[in-house]
Amino acid sequence: MARRTPTGVLAAAAGLTLVLAACGSGGDTPGAQGADTPSSGSSATSAPQNSPSSSPGAEPGSPAPGGTGGSGGATADPVRWNDALCKGLGGSMRAMLTALKSSAPDQQPEARKQATVGYLDATETALGTARADLERLGHPAALRQDTHAEVVGYLGKAVEVVKQKKPEIAALDVKDPRFEEKLQPFAAEELDPARLLAKFEEVRTAPGMEEAYRKAPECQRMVKDTEGAFGG
């Protein structure tokens, strides 16, 4: 079977970790780059400012290894940029897979609820860290600033949605007749994967970015995890 392309892996990771509209984590199963002009729909500032960082003590916008950027500086090392993004998506995907194993229909409702809450906890941390790291790194010189901002903004929105959903799931009554329905954490319209995947296509086609993706350790880890779980 052919090896998945980076786009295919990202599609699986983004769609499965950020939406879960089709399968859920409860219920049945838990081009050329132009000028640096931000688009009107992109905003990294919409992301929560208290997301965790993978570098303890670092402030948002402070220099990071491999770049002196942050706040939109076009100085990020493309391998580090890809690594930060894949670490977030991969961490969320692995949390989802763990939740799915614990959320099978034959499990007790309380156990399934706790598995879903655990997934949301891990996803909040993974995506929040990725958002903070990408914001601090800034964008690689080959990548449009608005593309970078769209990715950062999407991750921020995802964290906000997870924060909203987590107490709702934790408070569910397992005897509620609508428990199975309510255990589904996301609706399709809340986290539109098409928007993120469109940005990934821009990332992939930027000069040198696909090569950087293939060199990033966390991206290759995500490739292996995706292939192991969903086939190559």
C-alpha cells in the first residue's frame, strides 16, 4: 500500500482530532507565495493568551531556538515550525485514539465520559502548546504571514472550543436519555476542517516546506502513528 503523503496524513490528523463529527469520542466511538499581507479572515490574536508553552518560562513573542521571530517575524526555521505544528496535532490524535479505546459502546457510561474528558484535556494542552510555539517562532520566510496567522488562529479557536466543551462533558448525567448524543464533543460547524486543510495545502506548496515537514521528527512520528491506526 502506498505511503501516505504529508497532505493525507494531515487530513487524517486534522479531521479526526479537531472535528470528530462523524465518529465522535463517545456514542458509537468516542502554490507560489505572495506578499506578506494578512487576510481579513486571519487573526492570531483570537487565540487564548494563556495557552501553555513547550518552553517553560518563555513569554509569547520571545525568541525561540531556530528563530528570532514571534509576532509575525519571518525568521522561523521551517523544520522547527513543522515540528511544533505536528507535535500539537499528533498529541491530539494520540489522545483521541486512547479515548476511542476506552469509549467503546461496551464500556460503562461513566468510564466513557471520563475518557472523553481526558481526550479534551490532552487536546487542549497539545493544541494550546502548538499555538503558543508557532506564535513565538513566527513564520518561515517561505510561508505567507496570513497563512501562518490562519493556522495559529485556527488552533486558538480549537482550544477555545475545547475549553467550552470540557465542563459540559464533565457535568453530563450518565442517566440522561440524551447522554450518547451529548457525549459527542464537537459539531461539524464548530471546527471546520476544510479551512485548516486549505491552509495546510498552502504550507505544503511553499518552497521547501514539504521537505521541512519530512525532516521534522514530530511530523514523522505523526505519519507513523496515523499509518498504524488508519492504514498507510
